[in-house]
Amino acid sequence: MDTEQNNQPADAPQSSAASSGAESPECAAATDGSAPASQPFEPDRIDVILASGSPRRKQLLEEAGVRFTVHVSEVDETLEPDLLAEPAEGAKKLAERKAGAVVQEVLASDYRGAAVVIGADTMVVLDGTIFGKPRSLSDAKGMLRKLSGNTHEVVTAVSVWMVMAPEPEKVSLGFRTFSDSSLVAFKDLTDDEIAAYLKCGESFDKAGAYAVQGEGAKLVERVEGELDTVIGLPVKRLIREFPDLLEGE
């Protein structure tokens, strides 16, 4: 289920390595007819930006020792039918949209420096059906009834964008996207247990209508795979693949 991408999607912000036919002062000073070698951009820090307002993802990064800021941008989270049929691909697409939108806003502010922008999306999947955030109490109740006594998959996709901007008009971009999955087995729940859980109020901003790190843990029999993936950010893998995140300020 894991894939990586290094190309820009169609709706990505455009990168540029600014060039001009105008002669620079350095070129004018050269006497041998050759342009001087450009100095590599060596930022003294990396700005880590989490493109998510999720307190759970924020806590996971903090506990991992990553220093970061939060920047959230509204994006369209609707998916085409082919992506709805492939939850991992759909989650990756949404993670890319979230991170890409924040990259656009950062660059629009005439940003200078080096940044890593992290976008993520989590989907709960049972028998090929994606369970998003419930729209109502009855919707949440219906989700929990379907999950009761069954094992479902939780897919979290992460898109990490690298931004290098020594000058606002000189920008280079790259990104990698991966997905991770875990299996969650629910206990057989009674109507009273479902009602009691719904009263705690955890359901309404959670995919699948439950929070495994909260009171929702009482609904779960076992987790196969990384718990962080179920919570919303496979932070161990993220740090392993991007160790420079621990150097961000």
C-alpha cells in the first residue's frame, strides 16, 4: 500500500529556478567570459509546518520531539469515484491537497528559507466502504454499529513537501507521499455501550466516529499495526524517513 511520489501533481504550486537574460553584477565582473559558480543555499534552520489542525497529530509530533508551527488551509475533500474505490490512493490525494495548499500560501507571503510542510489524511475502511466523519448523531451510531464485532482498516497517508526559497522568486519544490495502514478489531458492542460512548462527545470530528486514543479505546479489542497510524499520523515512520524534522525550529 506504500507508494512514494517525487513529481508535482497537476494542482501543485509551480516551482521556479529564476533565470534572466540580464547580466548580473557578478557576471559583469568576470574577466574570463565564464559565469561564476553559484553558491549553494545552506539554510541555518528548517521550518517545519504541520498542515493540519488536528490536536492528535500535533500531540504526536510534539511527543516525537519535532519543533513546528501549525498552518491550516481549507481544501476540497471530495474525491472522484475511482479514488473512493481505492482508499489509500484517495487518502494520499487529500494529504497532497492539504500540504500543497499550505505551500501555496507560504510562498505567497514572499517566504525565504527552507521549509518542510506535512499534510495527512486518515480513512476508516470496512469492506471497501470509507467511513468519514459522522454528519449527525444517528450517522455516528450507524457507523459504530457496523464496526461492532468486525475488523476494519485504518489508512493514514502523509505528504511531505520540501521547499527551498533562498529568494522569493527562486523556489524549488519536491514532495514524497506514502500511506500506512493498521487493522482495528472492535468488540461486539451493545446498544447501551454505543449510546454511552456517543454521550462522551468524541465521535463528531473523527473518521469512523471513534477515537482510539480516548474513550474509544474501550470499544477496541486489538490493533494490528502502528497505533499512531490509527490516531492519525505514523510518526515513527515519518521521523525514520525524514530525520531532518528533528532539526526543525
